[in-house]
Amino acid sequence: MWRRSRALGTGVLLAGAALRGVLASPWAAGLRRTNFRGRTVTLAAGPALAAGAAVGGALGAPSRPAGAAALVAGLSCGAVGLYDDVVGARPEQKTAKGFAGHLAALRQGRVTSGIVKIAGVGAAGLAAAALLAADPTVRAHPGRRRPYRRAGRRQARSGPVAGTLDVLLGAGVIAGTANLVNLLDLRPGRALKAGLLLGAPLLPGPTGGLAAGPVGAAAALLPADLDERVMLGDSGANALGALLGVALAARTGPVGRAGALAVIAALTAASEKVSFTQVIQNTRGLRELDALGRRHS
């Protein structure tokens, strides 16, 4: 309990302090953007969330390898997301849209900021999943909420193929969740609300501290996001999703990870065909939740 409380408090306090620090920095002017309603907002919330959520998650982790996984996932995804936020705003970068557009540009010999982000998020997910796999105390026995300390011996008996598959599934969950939260960052507060809803069920149990850091940071920045003073951008949305992916991967085995990855993949594929914003607007309950707390003028 104390570990979760420490992580939650750190996420809240550090995200707020980091936001003030970014706003006071010399490069704050370069983070100003125009949102969907034509208002001038700042992307400063992105690096602020990445810092607060990653450090909070690391402090709440049940072990050093799990804490390292949180730092790697949160800070790396936040950094490459910030790179895409800044470099991707340049005119020559705007021609590539979506995953297919970035791949097409790569085939033409152009390395876009989006490709850098995709590669960086994937590498961070793989590194974080490998750190989790190296720590038997973070793996949960199916159906229980306490660490399963013999998981390392079980994995050793299952062979390197099963261990590699587990790492790849974990990497897919971490990177996929990072991308999925980013897909929701189209309206004020939407990605943060999704992060809170996803993070809350991950708080119980020995790995709950990993989720407490990002939950605290998201809660701290939500009022400013809803008021359209800040926005997460790729930096904050990718970091939030990646850290929640770490928390999810840490409490599930191969079957759970495979199931989570299937859901993430299905939602990601659906986003290529339908507009999440349109679905939310046409669905009672989702529409009210999405608009809750948001300014109307």
C-alpha cells in the first residue's frame, strides 16, 4: 500500500513541477500549437507527464528490474514522442500520414519523424519486456495477486523459445498500448481519461505501484488538459500508454499478454477504418464521459 501511495504522490507532484519547469524553459515557445478549436495550447504536458509517470512508476515498482522497465518505457517513449511532436511539425514532414504513409516515405529513402517514433517505441517496449522477463518476482501466478517467485525456474524449464515469445508478447503489449492511447489524444482530456480508466484496475496487487505513477501524473494534468491550456501530444500519450502497458505486462503471463495484445491489435486495426471520435459522439455514455469537465466555449 505504501509503495502505491508513494508512486501516486510522486506522479502527481513531479508532473506538476515538471510542467511548471517546461513552461519556464527557453524552448517553451516552440511547443505552442493550435488545437482542434483554434485555441493556442502548449505541448509542455507531454514531457511533464513522461517524467512524473515514469519516476512515479519506478518508485512504485516491486523490484529494481521492474522499476528500470518503467523508466525505460516511460522516458524513451516520451523522448521519441517529443521528437515527433517537434520535428513532425515541419512542412516537409507533414506529407507522411499514418503508419502506411511513414512506411511509404521510408521506401522512398526518407526517414520521417514518425518512423523514428515507431522504431523508438518498439525498441523501448522490447527492452522493458526483457527487463520484466529477467525478474521472476514481478511475474504473477495465474489467479493470484502475489508474486510468483518460482516463475524463473518454470520459464527455464519451458525453454528459450517460450521465454522469447513471452518477451515479444510483452513488447507488443507495451508498444501497442502506447500507440492506442496516442490514437485517443484527439480531444482535450480524452487520452488522460482513458489512461485513468485503464490504470485503475491495474492498481491492486504487488505490481500496482507500476500503474500508480502514471495514474497520479494523469490525474494531476487532467484539469489543465480539459481547460485547453495544455495538450499531451505524442510525448505524453505514448509515455502514458507505454507505462500502463508495462503495468499490464507485469501482472500477466503469456496467455494474458496474448489476449491483451489481440484486443489492442483489433482496436488499432479498427482505427484505420472508423473514427474513434465519431464512435464516441454517436454513443450515449461515451459521449457524456468524453465531454465531462471539458470547457464549452
